[in-house]
Amino acid sequence: QVQLVESGGGLVQAGGSLRLSCTASGRTFISYDMGWFRQAPGKEREFVAAISWSGASTYYSDSVKGRFTISRDNAKNTVYLQMNSLKPEDTAVYYCHRHDRESWPSQLLPSYEYWGQGTQVTVSS
């Protein structure tokens, strides 16, 4: 059973920064690619960023490119999302997901399996 626990969300003013963390249970974390998605009220869950198992490859949505950075520490079973220059439109619940084995790299939600309870990020203007 895989468990993913997100943390680090909160309320921040526009232009501010937050760092989200996602800690995974299990010894196989190191072998999986991971991703972050977000879901705003009334909207579908959308891709934010993804990182390969080694950390060598990263991908970002156009809306966050240059502002967000995804990274991971396999020794700590944790993937991070550093969010800078936050905007009100970044307000959402942020989820980390484990990428499946077959379709890397993908920005499509069906390519991901397992996710946590999410962490709320609210950016005030």
C-alpha cells in the first residue's frame, strides 16, 4: 500500500513563496517518477510539474514554468515543489502523484496512480 502525504501549504500574499513536500511510504519510492497536480474549486485537476526517478529530468506546465521548481530527495522518500512569485491564480489544492511505469513522461492524469490528501495553497492579491 502506497501512501503519499502532502504538506507545506498555507496562505501567502501575491509575490510570495511556499515549499510543498510530499513524503511517500515504501521502499520503492526511488524507482518511481513523480508529479504534482493542482485543483482549483470548480475546475479539473491540472498538471503542474513532474520529475524522473533520478531527478535528472523535470517537466513543467507553461503556467508555472520559471516560477516553480520540482525536486526530490530519495533518501528521505520526499518530493518537493518550490513555488516562487505566487499569483492568485495559483490558489488550489495541490496533490502529489506517482507516475505509472508505462507512459513516462506524461502530463495526463490517467498516467498517474496514487495521490495523497492534498495541501491547500491560497494566494491573496
